[in-house]
Amino acid sequence: MEYVMKNVTVVTGDAVHTGDVVVRHGRVVSMGGSVCADNARVFDFQNKAVLLPGFVDVHVHLREPGFSYKETVETGTASAARGGYTTVCAMPNLNPVPDSLDNLKVQLSRIAEGASIDVLPYGAITVGEKGEVLADMEAMAEYVAAFSDDGRGVQSEDMMRKAMMKAKSLGKIIAAHCEDNDLLFGGYIHDGVYAKAHGHRGICSESEWGQIKRDLKLVEEIGCAYHVCHISTKESVQLIREAKARGVNVTCETAPHYLILTDEDLQEDARFKMNPPLRSKEDRAALIEGIVDGTIDMIATDHAPHSAEEKSRGLEKSAMGVVGLETAFAAMYTHLVKTGIITMERLVELMHTAPCRRFGIGSELKEGGIANFTVFDLEKSYIVDPSEFKTMGRATPFTGMELFGRCLLTMKDGAIVWQEEEK
């Protein structure tokens, strides 16, 4: 099958082309100029759209196996395709936990059956993500993107040291959810303005940055590749900035909600509840500074769907987690690019190039390359309405927000996996 994407602006991260993009047999055969094709399927975007490399999200919860009432591989990857993603990395807090090759094969089977885009699983760091015994990392290594006990911090320094040593020997990344359980004290939102004003128990910032500080010392000692998940505090940004200056092998991610909202935006509604929580204005400013100066390497959604019932119990008792695959690009374009904080090329770096480079995902948009890309109308604005989502999750702090950037089409390996219906 041959496709022609006519009259688009192509942003690859390091170059901009204007003209047509031709796809034949799953590959991009030309970019730029004007093309006539008699037998091709033609999409004429009339110079109103931008074509970007397919996004890569290294932090997504697809909930299968074990929790298909929240999300399935099919609905989660459909959601990702609608958001412009062609690859996602699936977190291991599942049932069974992928802590052995046999358990991992259960997840791989679900992926093979239901995924419309590439899904790379994480292997667990410890058995059952309980932090007590190392998982069978060696047996899983060739099948996983990296190792993580996401949803839980590895509490034992000795256990994390063993995990890092094993990961180094296997040439794999440790992707850490940093959270010190001894500092939580039953908290469920940030220990800040809103918590104090409304009588809620707060989560202190040190519960995150303290464990990052511990881990960075271990990385310097061991020399493994280390990635920090969903950072949310100013101290986390500074610790990672200083570690990078010392040559430490560390990367990190943050999520769109931490770059747009603060704890002062909280309402008595669990669509604002996630872990880590929305932090202070000062934290948000530090995260944006980290995006601008390169301390923060990539944007990931931490897409974490739950059932309506699980998100209906208010701030204190609802499950932690929000969805984000279908709003991430538009949220970042609206709040970071349109406002002049970063360029479109930098946003492509954050959502495509950097995760590909760090996690070894080959997906460069170029002539001769595999056709993995997405097309957005940047002028088209919309009000976020979760009832339109492809994900089974509906909880998002962006409900009712006006965003610019509508995904018109996503192509994976030369096949259309999402196309916006004409309205």
C-alpha cells in the first residue's frame, strides 16, 4: 500500500521539511517537494498540519494481565495511537508480576493479541515488587525495555545496590519509582497549601528526593544506567542536574500534569490525585527550568487508568492515578510551545528522540526509515472531554481545559492505527 501525505510541515527534531511525504511498503520513501501518485491513498492536509515522529512513552500502565477492568492492552494502545504514540513501555505492577520469564510470557501474550502499536514491557526489579528478593532479571533481560518496581520505591539500599549491579551486568536500565515509605505518614496529596487549608494529610517532597539522592550515590559507585520516573520536586531536579554535571549515567522524566498544574489547583475530586502528587508553584517552576535546560530528558504520561468506582471516593480514599495518553502532546504544545517556553523541535526531543535514544528504540523519521509518525492540526483547539477517550480511564485533571493540537492520523509500520473522523 502506498500513501501520500500532501502539504504537511515535517518536524524531525533536527530539521523541518515542507511538502509531501510518501509511504510505500511500510517505509518513508521521500519527504519534501510535491508528489503525484496515481495509485496511492492521498491525504491532503492543505498546509494546515504538522507531521512528527511517532511519540514514545516510557511510562504507561496497560493493566493487563490482572486488572482488565481498568484497561486492556487493546484499549490502552488505541488510546496511545489517538494521542500520536507509536511505542509505549508498559509498567510491571500487574498480576502476575513479570518477575520471571514465565510470568513475563503471560504479559507478552496479551501484548501480541491486543496491541495496535509497539509495547515494550518492563521487568520487575524484585519478586512481586515486594523489595525482598531480586527478580529473575537475567532470564527476562532480552525481552524487556528496562527493570522497575514502579508504584513502589525499593526501600532497601542493599537491595537496590544488588539490582543495579545485576542490571549493569545485563546492560539494562534501572527505572526507579523513588518513594521512601517511612516519610509518607498516610499522606495522599502534596504537603502544601491545599492540604493545610483543607485538613488533608500531605506527602512531603523528601519522600521522593531523598531516595533519588540515595540512588544517585549508588549509581556513582556501581556505574549502571539509571532512569528516574515521574520527578515532581525542585530538589529532584537539582540533584539530577548536579549528578549529570559529575558525569553520572542518569536520565529522568516528568509528566504533563506536573508542568501545568500545582497543588493550588486541587479540587475535592480524585481526577487530581496521582502519585507523586501535584506539587507547589516553586516545584513546577523548577520542573519547567529543567525542561528548558535539558536536566529533564523526556516527558512521559504515567498513564494510570482506574475504574470509575475506584476514582469516586474523594481525595483521601480514591486510587492514585490519572490518564494522559490522549492529551499529552496537546497539553505540552499549548502550555510550553505556544507560550514560547520551548520550541517544537525540543518537544519532539522530549516525546520521541530522547526516549528512543535512552531505551534503544529505533524509530527515526527519515527517508528509507520505517513509517512511524503522527499528524496534528495545531490550530484546532478542543475542550478536553473524557467521554471521547479511547482509554477505559476517565480521570484527568485536564477535563474542561482548552487545548490546541488535534491528532488527525497516526501511522505505525506503514499502517494507519488512528484516523480522526471528519466532523
